Amino acid sequence: AAVDIQPACLGLYCGRTVLSVNGSVETYGDCGGSAGLGPGRGGPSGLRRVCPRGQRTDDNKICRECMGSPDRYDWLYLGFMAMLPLVLHWFFIEWYSGKKSSSAVLQHLTALLECSVAAVVTLLVSDPVGSLHIRSCRVKKLSDWYTMLYNPSPDYITTVHCTHEAVYPLYTIVFIYYAFCLVLMMLLRPLLVKKIACGLGRSDRFKSIYAALYFFPILTVLQAVGGGLLYYAFPYIILVLSLVTLAVYLSASEVEFFKDLLVRKKRLVVLFSHWLLHAYGIISISKLDKLEQDLPLLALVPAPALFYLMTAKYTEPSRILSEGGNGH
């Protein structure tokens, strides 16, 4: 298509929308950055003219449809954001279920069902509707996540609002997913807990649901404010948090030998869950671009747990204190 030579739009993300296409000639609207020039030249209507949802500006400052597909790293990021509420659900279910309650397993499975259904429904309602595939714009730099911070002020008085989702749909799809998770939880979990949580007191059985009503707003604010930072840092966050939580769990459970893990199956489940998180973090960092180089890194997944189990007996506080006392 022919592109008319026009003054460049102001700001990083201000652009012209395509009004019509006549053969190979495209007609464009006014720039969102032509502030204060009157109607037809970017006046009041121009100030509101931003790229529609599902489009972003190209190198010529023209709004173009996002026709790409998320790459492997984008899917890993979405998987991380989808795992956050599930892991928090499991944590609070375990925290409030009590040792004598037999309802924890069913609640864990229900939380998994809620998040899985929410993820599928979110993909189905995203463009193209009815398909598990989504179209997206490619993330080029960190500022793509924060276009609201790059609205230009031509005269240092009037701000031209060109905010649009340059990383469509990686930013808003997370909010949609959290909304579906919350709705499904409110529909399914209270009925389940009321019927099966007989081992808990009346005031304790709904605490895991109350906890979700707190952490969902927190996750929403986290995505709204730090979505771009999380996009680039989530592989390292996974590795650090999984290592710290594994060490805390093993020490709190007083696991010192491999036989301690075999005594209770629950400990093995927790250990394998952390190993899966380790593997997810390593895959996210390497992106598996070169399989012959990246796949051997997965052999490092059990290393932290094995190192802890082999050295725990030498770092037991009581033993260190007793040997220190004998030394004096």
C-alpha cells in the first residue's frame, strides 16, 4: 500500500489510524499528537484518536493489526501468570485445612479445575473468538508495557493521550483470566467446602476462600503496575522463590535423609512440585532455542534438593552446639 509522506506523529506510541483503503492507496486519520490545531487537524477529536485495541503503531507511525502469534517465551510468561493464583490457592488451602482434615485434596483438585477452566475460557473469548490460538503483537522493549507513561506534551501544557495496548493481548488477557478464576471460585468452592470440610470449624472452613479475595486484587495490581517487569524477570523469580521455599519446607519438616521423604508421600509431592518449578524456570531462561545445549541444563533440577539432603546432617543446630560445647 502507498504511504503518504506526512509529518511524523509525536511521541513513541501516537499513530494514524487507517480510515479507508482504495486499491493500493490508504487514507489515514489525524495523528493523536496534533494537539490544539482545531477540528479535522487533530483538535478535540484528534486528542482521542489512538490505535484501537488489537493494533499498534509500526515504524511509520501507522496503526496496524496485530497478526502475529505469541512466541514460546510469551506462552511461558502467560503460564507463569496463570500459575500464580493456583499456587496461592494450594498454599492457603494447605495452610487452613489442618492436619486432620481430609478435604484438602478435593479442594486442591477443585482449585486446579477452576484455574484450568478459566484459562481455556480466556483463550476461547480472546481474538480469534472460539479458538485456543490468539493473535498478538510482538514485545519489542519494556516501554511497550507502559505506553501511558509516554504520552507527549507538545506545548508542555496539553497532554496528548496515545495510550493503547502495544503488547496486545499479553497485558489485558491476564486480567480476564483472573476475573474468570474469581467467578468460578465463587461458584464452585463454597458449595464444595460446605459439604466436605467437616473436619474444620465453622469459622475456618472458608478461610482459604477469604484469602483468595485478598490475593486476587493484589495480583491484579501487580500485573497492572509490574506486568512489564514481570515479563522480563519471571524466570529468575521462579528459580529464586522455588529454591527458597524448598529450603524452608525441608528445614521446617525436618527432612534430613532420603528415607524421611519416603515415609510421607506428601513430602514427595511437594518435592516434585518444586522440581517442576525449577524446570519451568530453566526452560523460561533458556527458551530451549538450542535443544542440544539447553536440555542438559534440566539435569540440574534435583541438584539443590540433593545438596540439602546430603549436607543437612552436618548443619543441624543441636549438633553444632553440642560439638561447640565439647570443644570448650
